[in-house]
Amino acid sequence: MAKAYDHLFKLLLIGDSGVGKTCLIIRFAEDNFNNTYISTIGIDFKIRTVDIEGKKIKLQVWDTAGQERFKTITTAYYRGAMGIILVYDITDEKSFENIQNWMKSIKENASAGVERLLLGNKCDMEAKRKVQKEQADKAFSSLARDILLKSGGRRSGNGNKPPSTDLKTCDKKNTNKCSLG
Amino acid sequence: MAAENSKQFWKRSAKLPGSIQPVYGAQHPPLDPRLTKNFIKERSKVNTVPLKNKKASSFHEFARNTSDAWDIGDDEEEDFSSPSFQTLNSKVALATAAQVLENHSKLRVKPERSQSTTSDVPANYKVIKSSSDAQLSRNSNELRKCSWPGVPREVRPITWRLLSGYLPANTERRKLTLQRKREEYFGFIEQYYDSRNEEHHQDTYRQIHIDIPRTNPLIPLFQQPLVQEIFERILFIWAIRHPASGYVQGINDLVTPFFVVFLSEYVEEDVENFDVTNLSQDMLRSIEADSFWCMSKLLDGIQDNYTFAQPGIQKKVKALEELVSRIDEQVHNHFRRYEVEYLQFAFRWMNNLLMRELPLRCTIRLWDTYQSEPEGFSHFHLYVCAAFLIKWRKEILDEEDFQGLLMLLQNLPTIHWGNEEIGLLLAEAYRLKYMFADAPNHYRR
């Protein structure tokens, strides 16, 4: 059988409940925005193959439930991840404060040197923004490899571009720095 | 001696006298002071009423509530005057025997037959009373038997209330019980619902609040503000009354079958598209309270699914793996070969009782049976999951890599399923259950 891909990357998506992890991944993996979203229970699995500079990159993404009670099951998936995407909601300060806790979880459960990506979601709701971009930059400046990436959940405003485009851009700019590269 | 006998009787008796009053001992949250007040008031009424005819109606109400207590009093008097102290023992033995006989013979024998077994015995008041208890338990057994293969839509609301244990089998007590339980629920709301914005409940309420719009988002009924408010109240009250688990995502799904079934009592047409503003306040309140209590009964049996680290789910997923390894080695080895773990797909099956895998109408049909089975939600569900998995064996064996398997298992095509498919699934689950109940080591590898 012919090889279906050149590289395989295993990613993990974490963050508070309701920040839009699933929307993000659905939009990324299926290239559409699912308006009738539903809460994730435990873990979910999504797949997408992208073409980057002529190479077929296969992405396996574990989408997790954000509620604390599910941590027992979700932390089991940190170890195998090559990249972890931390998501917060720019209209919800608490979800941004909790990024610290999610970082701690990574430290405790993931492989050393795992790539991390910080992502502020729901940029289409600029009017309700509570977390400024500078705040995020400042708080996580020590994490040189982190990239702050804005991605709107819905097809409006900033969110017009599907996240996959954004991720690819960031990948090109930051080869060797981003988990996707 | 007599005291000892009566102690035994108390232990074995299924119903306690005066059972109408709720017991709040050591419960969370603490005793509702308003209810205590009523309780004390009613108690004091008992003593004073015989003197005051004015309060006759409330006395009658009370007397009706506690009629079983008076019965027992009569019994005791007879026992003491009885020449032989063994009456109580023999009475218990008779009642038990009647029940056992009845249980064993119900497949072959008509109800009259086992009744005559009881009345063959030298009849006295107690034996007759026992047989009426037996009658009640026979009726519930009969109801379970009839409900197992599916309950007709028109009688489903009352049947579910009975099967869940929310409504007493005794017809005379039903109306009052319903009334009291509904009042009790709205007492909780009055007392606790305002606390949802207090700091220690903030996380709970926030989680519920963001999950409600995500509950069955494709069914218009659940997008109505009035319905969403009802769900918030039900879930919040349940959560703060069960601090060991609290609210866990997925529990929101478990309210929906009850809500739809109790709503169907008032709706002829398509329930899923019904506009609830057409219902009166009273109707909505009844639906809300009944959904709350039935959901509570269900969750009582599976609470370890939702406590810290979710041990109930971990245990059941392990049991599922063990079961599948014995009934379908090929599928099991296929999973191992491609490194698929049961937890990766079956966690949700347990956490949401397959509700995410099946259309709502199928879940409702499934619950007819779960409520008719002993430990349906906590134990029989495991066999249903095994049968459900094996149902897709061909599709599973056709997939030849990890991701294909996982994508399949996460999105099993059940969208067109109806009663027939659920009926077959349940039959297979039943077969599995009996195969393993009688031979735990069956197919041991």
C-alpha cells in the first residue's frame, strides 16, 4: 500500500469548557463551522491531512472535554501528544487565567519538550473582548515557542479565514517553533 | 419474645408505617425549615384533632397519609393476644413464600392461582393483608414484564413514574405523593435556586448554563428559553443536593428523555417541535418536578459514574473489554492490533448512557427496558453496550487502521434507527446477560 502521508503529527486540544475547542477543530478538520455544537464528553478524535510545501502532513487531533471531572481521562492523552494547543476565550477572563493551570497539567503529564500553542478564540466577538492581546503576549512571553494566534469561531469578522489557513501561516513563519512544523 | 419477632418483622417488611413523611436525616442540603414546620404542625394536629372537629378535613388527609401505620397497630394488638407467638414468623414466611411462588410461577400460572395459594392457609386478617402486599408487588412485577418489550406512548408517562419508583404502587397514595413531591421540589427551588450566583456555586451554575444550549441542539424543543430555564433549575438543584459528584457534563442529556415523556402527556402532535408556551404554568411545573425526581432516581443508581475519577465508568469500560474479549475474540483482537482502547470510544457510552450514539426516540425506548430490568442503568447497560459494539462487527473488521476505527466508533450510523433496531439490540443484550449470569466463566480465555 502506498504511503498515505509523509509526516504524522499527534496534537491535543485543551482549555476550559465552552471556549470553543470543538468548533475550532471541526472547522479545521472538516472545514466548516458547526453551529449546532455539542459538549465534548471525555475525549474525541479528529483527523485532517494538510499539504505543506508538497508534503502530506497527517494530523491526528484529540479534542478533550474541559470540565475538571474529566481530567482523569484526558490527562492520559498528554503523553502521546507532539503538540498541545491551549485554547481560551477572549471574552472570558477566567478561561485565560486558567491557562496557567492547563500549563501546569502539561508540565505534570506531557512529554518534556512538547510543543505548545496558545490560542485566543472567538475574535469575532471583539466588542465583548476581555483579554487583550498584549496581556497574553506579556503573560506568556517567557514561553518563546508559544504563538498567540487569533481565530474566530464563526464565519464573520476575523473569523472569515478558517483556522487551518492561520495555522499554516504560523507554521511557515515559525518553522521549528510551531508544533505543526 | 414478641418484641424480637416484631423487630424481625420490621426488618423484612418492605414498607414502613407512616411512610408518607420524608426522612431528612443527615442529608444534604440541610433540612428545609419550612418542611419541618409543616411536619411538626401536622404531628401536633394528630394529637389535637380528635378534640377539634373544625380541622377534620386535614385530619382525614393525615389519616389517609399514614393509614398504613394504623394497620400495623392493629396487627400488633392481635399478635399480643394471639395464643401462639409464632404468628408473626409464620406470617412473614407466608408472605415470602407467596412472593417466591409467585415469582417462580408467573410465567406459567395465572395470577388467581398464586392468590389461592395464600388463601388456602387458615385465613386471618394478617394473611389477607400480606396477600394485598403481595398483590402490589405482583402488580409491579407484572408491570415490569409488560414494559420490558416497550411501553405504548399513551401510558408511558405513568408507567415511567411507577417503574422509576417515584410513584407508589399503591393507587390510593399516588395523588398525594405526586402533590407532595412536586411541592417539595419547588420548595428546594425557592430555598436554593437564588444561591446559584454565590461564589461557591458559581462554577456549577456556569457549567450548567453553558451546557444547556448544547443539549440536543438539533431538537427545537430544547432551544426554547422556557425549557432551558427548566433544565437549569433541575440540574442546579440536583447538583447542589449531590455534592459527591456535583454536576458532570452528560448529566444534562439524562434529563431529556424524562422531560419529553412527561411533556407527551399534554401533547398530541410531534413533541420535539412543540412550543411549550402553549402549556399552563401548572402543567409545566408538574413536568419539571416529575423530571427532576425521576432523573434523581436514575442517578441514585449510577452515581459512581460521576464522582471523582469516575470509578463507575472505569469499571464498566473494563468489564466491557473483558466481555467483548470473550464473546467476539476477532473484534477484540482487531482493536488490539490497531491499538484502539475501549476507553477511547466507550467512555462516552457509559457517561451518557449511549444517548450520544442513538436518536432520542431510541433512548426513550431503551429506557422502557432499563427501567423494567433490575439495575438496568447500572448493570444491564453494560450488556447493551457489548451488543451495540458487536452489532457493528462487520464495519469494524473492515477498517484497517487506528483512525478509521476511531472515526467509525465515534460516529456510528444510527440516525435511522427505530424501535425495531432497539428491540433486536435488547434481545441480544438479554441473551448475553443470561449467558454470563449463569456462567461467569463462560468462554473464559
